[in-house]
Amino acid sequence: MTTAIRSLNAFGILDSRGYPTLRVVATLDNGCTGTASVPSGASTGRHEALELRDGDSSRYGGKGVRKAVSHVNQIIQDHLHGQAAAPQDAVDATLVALDGTENKARLGANAILGTSMAVARAAAAASGVPLYRYLAGASVPRLTVPMMNVINGGRHAQNSLDFQEFMIVPHGAPSFAEALRYGAETFHALHELLHKAGYSTAVGDEGGFAPNLGTIEETCELIVAAIRKAGLRPGPEVALALDPAASSFAKDDKYVFAKSGNMTFSSAELLDLYDRLARTYPIVSIEDGFGEDDWEGFRRQTASCGDRLQIVGDDLYVTNPRFIRKGIESSATNAVLIKLNQIGTVTETIQAVQMCRDAGWRYIISHRSGETEDTFISDFAVAMGGGQIKAGSLSRSERLAKYNRLLGIERDLGPGAAYASPF
């Protein structure tokens, strides 16, 4: 019996928003299997790899994935049958060549990524090691500081907030387990404060609360109050992070807060707003503070604040080494958000991470707003050693599954498990 790929089987499932996605099962000749489910984003960069949808309005409003499923079960299955499941880069090279397009448009990034992850899991099983050790190779696994989205806005919630994510970062905890406790206790304290003030405690796409708060400042004040209510220190123990997702409110060369009063900002005025917020509140990271085409806005922010803030590009880079290289050469940011489904294979994602390492940049492994119970990113984040993960809030099981997997990894690693603040 060998570790050659015997079969690939894909089928449709539903993600956390109730929309179709696909699950892929890879089976090797030695009987080992690997299963992977593919996430989906709502706030997506224009240059992301293509998520293939059927476009048939009679099924799931055109969001069906029958085409992507058939591509795995027919085209990809035919070409990967009999190929060794390892090394991963050889498998992924076959997938990329088979698709033959720059953005995975022929087969669909969802079909390709599901296959890539499933084969990696099967190969890890055949090697007799956990996925994070298999993916780490010679690198030392490192536990991750979670960035927990506790208040949702933007495209992730039907409320009055234009900023998409307000996060807490329990970077001062002594272990991942304690960091999770810090986050959970702050989340529940925030629930109490919102309820007492008469705000809704319904949650958005990523499990954070989605109240109709008046201003960004009021939102930050509430989160700081919740940290204190939980008996923790804002800043040293639990910091704040923002993901405005500014591409969603960029209009021509301006930025318009349409949900909270139609306020309009120039790129320079928006930079001033971020600077004021960071000087007032214990903010350690700002992601996508400018639109995906506003490279100058990012450069100005990094030049003025990059020595004290993590400036993260997401839509700016879409996990694509070509755009990350441009960012490094122009000093556009000092960190990159890494999402497997933005680029489409495990190997290309690792290449993006390596580019960040070589430049001395930070990188954060991230989920998507449309998620599944798959925990691949938990293992991937530990394997890549960047020490940061975005996996959503402290509610909704598709988010908590990632945190619970990290608890299991911490237990497996034992006393040697490294948990340290990157800030």
C-alpha cells in the first residue's frame, strides 16, 4: 500500500450563513483519509481567487456549488488519481497547472482549495502526526494570540456601524487557555453592559454583537469598560484591534460612513481619525484602514504609525505573493492577513507566509465570515508560527471550533507550548 491518492469525493454542504459550499474527502491507497470544508467571504477583495458559483437562480439564489463539486469529482479526480499525496507542493502544482488561470477561474478556487486541504490532511494522517506538525516541517509550532471579533458592523451586520470588526486581543495572557478565558469573560461582560444600556445583543456573521451604537468612540469605550468589568487591564492584558474594511465604504477618492450619518472623509482625514483612536484607546492593530486601491493611504499610515501599530493589509494583498511583494517594496504596511481561500492552495498560502517572514513582517492567519466547523486554520496558524489568528467571536460553533482545536493543540504540546504577545 502506498500514499498515492486513490480517490477524491466532493459534495455540497452549508456554511455558517446557510449558503452552499463544498466538502472534499481525499482517500489514499493505504486507507488514510482527509476531509476539508471550504469557507466563503462576504467582504472580499477584488483580486481574490475566484469562488465558483453555479449562477442558477432556481437553486440557492444562484449560489450553488454543483460546478465546483463536479470539477473535483471528475476533472481533478482524474488528474490526481495515483499521484503521491506528498509533498504538498507537487500536489498543488498539479492543481494550479490543471486550472491554468491566474485566479483559479476555470475550476474554481473553492474546488482547488478543498482538494488541497483534504490531501494535506490525508498525508498528515499517513505520516502519523497531527496536521500542525505535518505542515510545520522543520519549523517550531507556536500557539497563537487570538483576535476576537466582539462587535460586528459593516457588511457583517445590519446595524449603524460602518467599521466591520471591533476586536479584543488577549495578548497579555500567560497561555492560550487563559487567553481564551480572558476573551470569553470580556465577551460576557460586554453582553451585560449592552443589555443594561438597552442595546440589542443579537450577533452578526462572525458571532460578535451587532448593536446600533452611535459612534466608533462609543463602541471602543464599551469594549474597554467590558475588559475592566471582567477584572482585566485594558492594554497590557487585553488590547483592541480594528478592521474597518474600508473598501466597503470607499467612494471614488473619498470614504463615506453611510451607516452612521453620511460623514465623508478624505484619505488624510481618515488617517487622522485612526491616529486619534489609537492615541485614545489601547489599539494595537488596524486592518484594511484604507481601500484596496489606496496604496498611498496605507503608506502614509505605516510611515506615521507603523512604529507603534500593526498596520495590516487584507483586501490590499488577498494573500497573493505578487501584491505582497509590491507592499514590501513600497513599505505599504507591516503585516498581512493570510486567508487560504484568497489564493487557493495550501502551498501558495505558505509561500505568502514565507514572504512575510523574509521581510520581517507579521502575519495573521484568518477565517472568513462564511465559515464551517472545519479547524484547518487552527493547525495552519500554529504550524506557520506567526503567533496570531483571527477566528471570530466567542459565540457560534463554527468560530468556537477553531478555539477549541487550539486548546487541544496546546494540550498536545504540553509544557513546551509557546504563547507570547507579538505586540
